[in-house]
Amino acid sequence: MRYVAIDVGLKRIGVAVSDGKVIFPQNAILRKNRNQAARDVDAFLKEWEVAHLVVGLPKGGASEAEMERRIRHFVSLLSFPGEVAYQDEYGTSAEAKERMQGVVRQKRDGKVDSIAAQIILERYLGL
């Protein structure tokens, strides 16, 4: 059974894949617009034969309601037939940057976003 977590952002969507035991961050999906991003996420989910999609939702912060609305709308654009679950993503980007410190230079290539997705999936799976 394969799980995928996504960290939906305005420019990139971080992605991580798991078999339920080990989690692997993947290349982030660049987001030009929401329809293109939804097609790319759908293609990824189909290619990996995903059964469960875990979506990060921000809890806390001034823009929590607006971001939740945007993320839920984005998920509604997907044609994913499997189970969708939502997981609190509070602090995942900061934790991802911390994990990467000293390992790789932090560029805007989506690595932080995909490590954040990995953390979302770790929280969801209790790993």
C-alpha cells in the first residue's frame, strides 16, 4: 500500500512517497497554475499507484482559513480516486530547513518543500 504526502504551496508542491515503513522525498512539482499543478499531481499519483494521499493543512497563523480553503480547492481539482486525509503541517518548513542545514545549500529547487512533505507523512504514519 503506497502513501503520498503533498505540501501545497503557491510556487511548488512538495512530494514524499512511502510504503508505510520508509519515506522518500521526491522532486517537487513546480506550480505555474493550479490546473497544470493538479494534472501533474494526478499523473504522479497514477504513476506511483497511490492508495492514500495525505495533504498538509496549516493550523494556526493569521491566514489559516484562507490557506485551508485554497488547499481544499486544489485537492478538489484532482481526479484521485483513493483515500484523502489531511494532516497538520504546522512548522514543517522550518523543521525541513533545520534537517537540511549543512547537508545541501538551500536553493529554491523544492527540496525543502519535499522534506516538509516527508515530515507531514511521518506525522500521519506515526514514524
